[in-house]
Amino acid sequence: MNEKKNLHTPSMRKARKRTRKDTAVVDFDRHAVLKDIGKGRLYHLDTYGCQANEADSETIRGILEKLGFAETEEESRADLILLNTCVVRSSAANRVFGELGRLKRYKRDNPDLILGVAGCLPQDESATERILKEHPHVDLIFGTHNIHRLPELLETALLSKEKVVEVLSEEGDIVENLPKRRFHAKKAYVNIMYGCDEFCTYCVVPYTRGKERSRPFEAILAEIDKLIEEGYREVTLLGQNVNAYGKDLESEASFADLLCALHERDIARVRFTTSHPKDFDQETIEILARGGNLMPHIHLPVQAGSDEILRRMNRKYTSDDIVDLVERIREAVPGISLTTDLIVGFPGETEADFADTLALLDKVRFEGAFTFMYSPREGTPAARFDHSVPPETKKERLHRLQKKVDEGYKRGHERFLGETVDVLVEGESKEEGMLKGYSPHHKLVHFAGGTGLVGAIVPVRITEAKTWFMRGEIDEESA
């Protein structure tokens, strides 16, 4: 592999300045030109991070298989190994660097192997510099804005034997008709928008994924209509801030309008993630109150319960705003399940600030949360804040927080004891003879059944409530 030709590295300075251009909506047709480039070759893809990364990986898989590649689970057999990465947490980034070191042995065994890094990590300027310096055996690096250019990037890497780095710091286009190979046969992620304009002080997403860009309303509906034709039972609408959908469009389309249109569609379940509390308007709440295929679960990241910490995070709401919002949601959708994200140890967090977070959990009674210790991300404002919290204090607070969160998980499961819930069966459980799937309230359920039920929606009577899941048995009377 020739060294360092075709280098287009990222710039956090440009990303912070929001190098803007008019967002174009374009069709993907490049694979038609290079459709045989992967013929006879195998690829292996690992995905790190959130649902947005999983959706990106579905697109990467679709493009690769349009190019003739076939997937393999065995790294040793692969002609192309790609890591689709996350940079939101330092632990995720460090794991990727560890993997790059481990994968070097496959390059020694097969010099023609193409090793690539994609996703959010390359969008971090320092991360790309570190990859180039510490892992020169990496052949291909590209970011979140140019997945659609994968055919051209691979042509250069495979045929010209050149190192390829293309990470854009300008805003990306909306590329429609991208091929996808989905991870599930009955559940599908559907991107409705890309990027984020919130600039929370701890978060790199606005720099790695760019400004908010909404897909055309009709394009989203067309994708979902096709999924319905293909037999999908559930769609999850994706965006860094889904309820900001449409604010950048010239049309009057809003997130509530999209939910309203999907409520009329013949699909069993509609979910969405992730919602920013400040953009969760009353119109959306009223649409959710219609029920039906709009599932009674909302992931509502609040991050903290202290108004001072929320201000320093630039979250644009207070703890009282959260309590008011939750009251309005629960009034409209009784029994709804609410989960959240929480960060401990943000710079300057005092014991009183942390107590406010625990108090908010008592008031709101979330039924689950993703919890994190704050870790500074280079290039974000919070990385320059004073008054860092000692690591041992972060760990102690995280332990206390997780204990309260676990109580919420258990409480959320116990309320369904003796009730029958509809479970969309995803596959076999680790327990022999058992299946697993999710209820409308997004509760994990295990029950005995045959594999012929995978993909079906099955009534299950709940007989046991654990902290992390529920057990039950098929309700034959309701079946």
C-alpha cells in the first residue's frame, strides 16, 4: 500500500465554524459503475456506538453487497475489515484503538487486506492524527458525511493501492436511495434527519455529524411504505434530535406531522429516538395520545437534575421544565414508560448538584437510564472547564445513581406482573428453549416457545419481574 496519497483530514476548527453549504438532496447511483469491485471478496464489519451508527452500518453493508462483497464473521477470511466507530465516550474510542492494534496481525498474514475506520471517530481531528501516526497499517479512513462515496474510496484503496483518508468538515448532503442490508428482518431503523444544532458543552456530535438536516417528508414515508410491503413490523425513527425534524425545511412538515402520517400506516409499531426535552412540544404529545401503533415508550435524555449543571451543559431547560413535561406526557398517555440518559461528575458538580439529580429521579420515576461518568472530549467547551471532579468521586456517585436507576428498572417491570403484553419476538434467548423480544413499553421479555415465532407478535402473560427483564408464558387464550 503506497503511503499517504488521497489525504483529506478533518478540522475541528472548520467544524466549529460550521462550514455551511446548501444541503442538496441527491440520489445514490454510484454503485452501478463499480458494481463488481467486490466480486469474490469478503468483508467483516464491526459497529460501535448508538442506533445512528447501526443505521450507518446497514448502509455500509448495503453498499458493499451491491459492489459484490459477501459478509463473513471470520476476520481471518476477510479481504476488507471495517470498524464503524463512536467517539461520544472516551471508552468507546479507546476500545477502537485497542482493536486496531489487535487487527495488525491480519495485515501481516494478508498484505492485500484493506483495514478501514469509519464513522464518528475519524471526524475527531486528533483521533485521525493518532490513527495515522500510531496505526499506519490502516488503509482507509472516512467519516459520517461521505458514506455514499465508499465505492470510489474502495476503488482507490483496492485498485490503486493507495492509503485513502477522506473526512469532510463541511456539511453533508441528504443522499436518498442508499442501499441497505438491515440487521433485523422485522425491525428497521429509519433516519429522518442528520446532525445536531444543540451544542451541548460536553458533546462532540455537532462537530462529527454536522448541522441538522431533515430528509424530505415524502422520502421518509416512501421508505417506510417499502418496509411495510417487505413485511416489517416495527420502525424506529432516528435522529440526534428527532423532535427537531422539519425545522430546517421550507415546508410546514413537523415531527408531529410525521407521527400523524405514520399513525395511519399499516405497520404494527412506531418508535423514535432520541428526543431533546426542549423540543418536545404539546402537538407531539397529543399525537402520541392517539396510541395504536405509536408505542408508549419515550427515551428522554435529561442528563442531570441540577439547574446549575444543566446551564453549564447548555441544555436549555430546568429540572422544573422536565417535571412539567413529564406530567403532561403522563396525563396524555397514562402508563407510558420513560427512560433517560444521565451524566455524573460533570465539571463543577457538587454533592448538592448530584443530590438534585437523585431528587429528579424520585420525582419523575424513570423506568431505566443509561448512566455515564463524564469524560472530556477534545474540542468541546466543557473540556476547558475548571473544577474537574475527582475520579473516585465520580465512581462513587455513579454507583449510587445506578442503584436508584436499577430500582426504576425493577419497578417498571413489576407493574406488568400478571398482565398480558404483546411481544415482538426477536430471536432465541440465551436460555435453552426460550425466546426473547420487546413489549410495547420496550420491556425485554423472555418466554418459552419455538423458533417459528421469530418475527411474530405474541401475547405473553408476565409471571416474573427481574431488574433487567421480565419472564412470562404464552397466553393461549389471547393468542
